[in-house]
Amino acid sequence: MNCIDAIEGTVKCILNRVCQAAMDAGQDDSDYVRTVRTILEATEQFARSNREIVPHPDILTKVLYEYSRNLWLKNRPDSVPATGRGKAETESGACQDYQIYYYDYLFHNDQYPL
């Protein structure tokens, strides 16, 4: 295992624990996303200041961001699995698209979408 794999694995483990704790506590989405953003910003800061370990910090940040968003989507109590066909599948796909937009907006703007 190389250093970048260890960093990525450690942060994913932290994100898993944070997500589980947030879901168990019924934590507000904005609090959870703010915590995730703090973790990812700290990881990115470390990666950028240690280029000998992480030559491409942008890639690491992107991978961890997508992981955190997918983790949140998978663990939402109101998540709708895309198992239907036709209209039901379209509705769950639209719901999934909105949830992605919702998470991205919260993450980047620190407020709920209008």
C-alpha cells in the first residue's frame, strides 16, 4: 500500500463513521455536510502541502467528495432505490438527481437551495 492509498482509506473510514453517527443521531443535513466539508478541506490542505506523498491532490479531493456524497445518498432515510421501470424509474431518477444537486449546493454554498 502506498501513502496516497493510506490517506484515502483513512479518510473514507472517517467519513463512514461520521455518516453513521449523523444518521443515528438524526443530524440535520447541513450539519453533516459542513462536517464532511471540514474533513475534505483538511485532507486537501494536507495533500497540497505534501506533494511528495500526494502528487495530484485534486484527484484525491474529487474521489473523496464523490465518495462522501454517494455515502450520504445511500444512507438517507428517504432514499428511493432505482428498482422500478417506466414512470417509477423516472421519478426515482429525478429524485436522485435532485438529491445530488441538493448535496452539492449545501456543500458549496453552506445553505439550503432556494
